[in-house]
Amino acid sequence: MKPKKNLKIEIMAIGSELLTPYFQDTNSLFLTERLNDLGMEVSYKTIVGDDWDDLALSIKQALSRTDVIIAIGGLGPTQDDRTREAFATVLERKLIFNKELLQKIEGRFKHRGLSMPAVNKKQSYVIDGAEILENRNGTAPGLWLDTGSNKIILLPGPPHELKPMFDESACPHLQEFKTDYTARKVLKITGLTESKIDTLILDLYPDSPYLRMTILSHPGQIEIHLSSHSKKSQEQADKRVQKLETNILERLKENVFSASGEELEEVVGNLLRLNKRTLAVAESCTGGLLGHRLTNVPGSSDYFLLGVVAYSNKAKINALGVSPSLIEKYGAVSSQVAEAMAQGIREKARSNLSLAVTGIAGPTGGTPEKPVGLVYIALAWDKGSKLKKNLFLGNRDKIKYQSSQKALDMVRRHLAKNKKKKRALK
Amino acid sequence: MKPKKNLKIEIMAIGSELLTPYFQDTNSLFLTERLNDLGMEVSYKTIVGDDWDDLALSIKQALSRTDVIIAIGGLGPTQDDRTREAFATVLERKLIFNKELLQKIEGRFKHRGLSMPAVNKKQSYVIDGAEILENRNGTAPGLWLDTGSNKIILLPGPPHELKPMFDESACPHLQEFKTDYTARKVLKITGLTESKIDTLILDLYPDSPYLRMTILSHPGQIEIHLSSHSKKSQEQADKRVQKLETNILERLKENVFSASGEELEEVVGNLLRLNKRTLAVAESCTGGLLGHRLTNVPGSSDYFLLGVVAYSNKAKINALGVSPSLIEKYGAVSSQVAEAMAQGIREKARSNLSLAVTGIAGPTGGTPEKPVGLVYIALAWDKGSKLKKNLFLGNRDKIKYQSSQKALDMVRRHLAKNKKKKRALK
């Protein structure tokens, strides 16, 4: 690949609904990812409505400041859909009727037993000199146009139409302007705070234009996004990202639970299946979230046997066999009750492992001794048990989520340790 | 209020992270809502990075095409934060050191027992002629500047800093340009499809520049957003929206579950509390989501007694008392098993009401007779029971969500009907 000039790119999302408080352009995130894979960066994103003057001015300014414009939306059949017309007007090019295209659009309707509404005829007009990008999932065709000074891509708004069209028809046009080979990796981490991670890997922050590291922080989970470029070869790009990944893994060790995209519940599910272990859960403050996350994974019935949401004391006593005196003595939110809940659900479900969560999710119910965010989590197995006392910050949602994350992570670390022990014994 | 010219507004989000696939500007949605409340519309949204030339050009073009620019971000202490400098340069105005501001920023650090890093001094420079907007939650001050031809508002990026600053300090400046009184309302609906709703209210679509109706469709829930304007008075704006609301309610009746923002689980919770009824749930394919949603509502322990996630046949038999022969004869996904699960959990929890959900969430496990998306939901109470057979579309997530929504809605309709009966008896 010869070194080439980097193209200046603008993504323009068109539609008055995108200027209300209710809708947001998300297509540009997908497009940016794809462009980054080609070694290309986005310089501007513009959102503009259906107003003719605003739209025409946006197009004019975009043409003057960038090499590539990717415009999204406004290709539909209604009066509000003016993207084709606005580009044609600003570029001073004609819209030319395309009979073949009309037949294709009519065919789509016929296929569904419908006749094409007259308004859709509009969609069979093509800007003079443009190439049609086929739409497998809708009637609005896309367009590719190279004016010499600008490359213009028009894409439909619905993501399920835009995504395949971009990958199949628009991307090949951009491919020839690809300047760099690229590679990417996402590391997911739990059990360390963002500032702790920062301290551990501060000196690894790449001081190279070919490498980028971005840290995204969520409650209970941190992600490190790595990306690399190479002018030379894919191999070099891969090696660059791999080297950085290896260095980070050495520092963060088992706190990294995924380097290939899996969610924590998938990692835990795989470990349970691999180790031929089953799990049951007793939930108080998480209220079902733990079961919900475990069962988000297809095939989880292989290892997830039973969940009990025991919100009240009565439910803890009747459904989990927790002794009333224990609750009276230590309170429902206590290490003792957490452990009794874990033992109770394990016996009831006859599972290998069990988890129990009891805490105060708020916003009310906290006391100076037992504040909102105090959560006890117990893990029990055939030969023992483990307990964690946590103090989570945030609102009810966040406390519930962090509790479920911590609970799943306790299973993960327990099974990973088991694996190591077995290896050591061999 | 005298009639005034409508201001042309652009929101500009500044920061290179907003040009990656990982971050999205959400502040503009909040700002748009607030501007709409003032009777103002947004014409352009621009997203630009830290590159000096790109940023300066964006500012220049925004100044030429709009009356008001609200710029977000780039007010921090680091080298990448160039919003103040870029606006000052394009406007050909000086940045003037403000001693008082420096003392305030130093004070923030001192308060936390820290000394101010030298880089933060940068934040105490103010564009000549601008007014400082106080930041209660961070060090970056905002700015308000009226150049005669443009009104410029600079706000910090973090939402918890931006929101109070806009409401307390920026909004009062815009208030005097308020052209209209406005009112808003959101109706939430479940149990009708979007096309059914469209048919029912098609002729109610307002043919007035003073009223707007937007339908947002989610799986299992449709929202109708109503907004109105009046040049005359708040009362007129309120009346306009109320009239439209009344007309819609007449058509959609009890399918509207909320007209004041509550989620379905809150509405159900309030009805349970009001009717002094308790609830228990037995979940198979929803896997805990139903319990999770019920317990997202603070105080839900008042009425939510017990949840059991019985994913396997064994769990259905052991934990819910479903007879093995029933499962063998009809299958775990059947109306008979759903009803047995509902009876089982009701007896176990001694609750007034109970829900049971069993179905095939996919992606695998479907057959021609029992396809993915087939979900049976049973509601049981002291004097009877009710069963719904559903065929939901979408992926695993969406099928789980729609199942939980339908189940909650069955409780809502049951209790609402009860209420009506009681009224009739009086």
C-alpha cells in the first residue's frame, strides 16, 4: 500500500426528528468504527433538519471543508425527504429518472402483495453521475458520487438498511483510499477502580501516533479500548496492538475478564459449563437482576438451576430456610444472613455453587450503621464459602447493577482459581 | 409577552472523544428540551474535535449562520481544552485574567484539602465582555457573551456540571428572548401496536403550528409526546395540550397506562398498594427480569413478596410444585404449566396475586409448533385466573422485555377492572 493523503471526512445526519429531545443519531458511531478500521478519522459531525435553507447551507459548507461527506437519511418517499434534491441543487447537477431502479422499487412492493404508492417514484431519481448503492432492506437506494473534489455517499437512515449498504456497497469505494492497516482490541475489567487502573498502567500510555488507548468507565466495569495503525502491513498493526495488550494484561492480571468482547455473565457461564458446575442464586436487593443477567446468555439452562427473589424477611425464612433468630439478631442485611441465604438456596436447588445478595439499594432504608449501598454477597460451594462486604455508590439502579457484577465476579474468580489449582496438581 | 423574532440556534459539542465510536453527545438532548420549553427550536447540531483549524472554522460558520451558539465542552485545564481560546480568536477578543475567578477555583481545591495544579490557572481567563456562569459542581466556569450579532453560551461537558449551570445561569439570559409559552405531556401506552394507534388517532394529528404530536415506538411500549405553543399565555398553551390529550385518551382508553411519566412497574406498584394486594412471580423465560423491574421501584417490598426463577423442569417441579406429568404431557412451554406455576407460587408466597411466565426466548429451542417468541403468561388471584398466549418478535432481549411488560400489564388491567367493579357496587 502506497502512502496516501488522509481524507477529511464529515458525517451529516439529516432529519428534523434529530433536532428534538427524543431522537439521537447513532449511525455515526457505526460509521466511525468502520472508517477507523480503514485508517480514516472523522473531522466533523453535523445534524441538520429538513429545512431547505439549513440543509443546503450545511451541504455547501461541508463540501468546502472536507473530502468525503457521508450523509444519512432524508432518502424516503415523503415531502420531508429532501437529501437527494438538496445535494443535486448545491452541486448544480440534474436528478435523472432511472427506469431500472423504479422497477426494482415496484418489485419490492409487488413481492409483499402491494402496489407501489405514487410518492415512491421519487426514489428512482439519481443525481447525474452518481452510482446507485443497492438497498437490500428497504426502498430507499443509496448513492455514491465522486465529483473530483468531493466524494459523496448518501445512505438511508434506518440502521438495518444503512449498515449492510455501507459494508457491501459504500465501503469498497472507500477501500481504495485506505491509508493504513488497523487493529483493535477491547479489554474488560472488573474489581479495580479507574484510578487504580490508571496508576497501574500509566507508563504504558502509548507515546506513538500508531497506537491509541482509551479508557471507558462504567459502574462496576472498566473497558480499555486499544487501536493501532500501520502504513506497512496488517501484521505490524496486529503486533502493535498485541504488544500493548500483553503489557496491560501483565499489570492487570486476572482483573481482566474478557479480551474478546464477552460480557461477564457469558464468561461466568462458560466457566460453569467448562467446569461442569451448576449455580443457584438467592437475591434480596438485586431483586432478580442476577437471574436476569445469567439468563441473558442463550443456553444458560445448562448450568443455572434456580433463582429465588426473597425481598421480605418472611420470604427469606420460608423460601430459603433462613432462621428467624438470625435475622432478629443480626438484621436482614448482614454477613450472617447472606451466608444462610447462600446455604439455603444451595440445598434447595442441589446446585454445586450458590450466590446470595442482601443489601440496601436505597434511596431510603439506610442508617448510620447500615447506609444505602451496603451489600453483603456470599458464595457457597461444597467445600466452603466466601463473603464480601461492599459499599457501593450511586442510585438504586447503579447499586443493584454493581451488586450483580460483584456477585458474578466472585463466581468467576472462584472457578478460575479452581482451574489453576487443578493445573498445579497435574 | 410581545411577539419577537425566532432565534436561530446551533448546539456545538466539542471534544475529539465525540468523534470516536465510543462516545456520544447526550447534553444536546437536555438542552433541546429546555430550549423547546422556551418556545425555541434548534437548527443545527455540530460535533467537532480539538483540532484548532476544524474548531475555528466550525465557530466561524456557526457565527455566520445562527443567532445563538451553545458550545459544550473544551473548558477544562488541559492542552486539549481550547474552546475559550478558539472563540476568543475567531471573535478577535482578548482573554482577560480574572483574579476573583482564580480565587474561587483555588478555593474548590483547598476545600478538598488539595492545592490547585498550575494548569488550572487557564480556567480563570474570561473572553473580553463575557459574563461568568458559575459552576457549582466543577472548576470550569461557563461564559455568556452577547456580541450584538450573536449570543454565545459556553458550557462544561460533564452533564452534572452543565445541567445546573444552564438552568441557573444561562437560561435566565435566554428567557428574555422567549417567544412562546409552551406545555408538554407524555402518554405511555401498552397493549396496542403502533399501526393500531395510528389508525385510532390519525384524524387527531394536529393541523396547527401550535401543536405537535410525536409517536415513539419501543418493543412493548408506545409513547405519544404532545407539545403546544402559545404567543398569548401559559393558560392557552396548557389548554391546547390538554384538549389534545383528552381526545387521545377517549380513543385509546385504558391502553394508556401513564400520563405523568411513571413506568409500568410504578403504576402496577401503586395499584397494588392502593388495593392492599400482594404479588409473587414465577419466571421461566424472563429469568428474573420481572422481579428486577418490580424491585426497581423503591418501597416495592410493601407488595412484592417472592420471586422464583425456575428455568429448568426440575426447578418447576421442586420449587413451584408443578406436577411432572403435566410437563410431560403438555411441555414446559404450555398454558397448563403456566397456570400451574402461577398457582404454585401463589400458594408458596401466600400472596393475593401471582404471575407466571413460561416461553421460548431463543435464539434456539424453537420448533414449528412452539416457535421462538411463544410465551404463556398466567395471572392468578383468590377467585380465578387468566391466561395469555403471546407470540413476540425480536431477539432474546426483546422477547424477555415484552414478556415482562405484558405480565405487568395483566396485573394493571386486572386491578383497574376491580376498581371499576367496586365503584359500580357503591
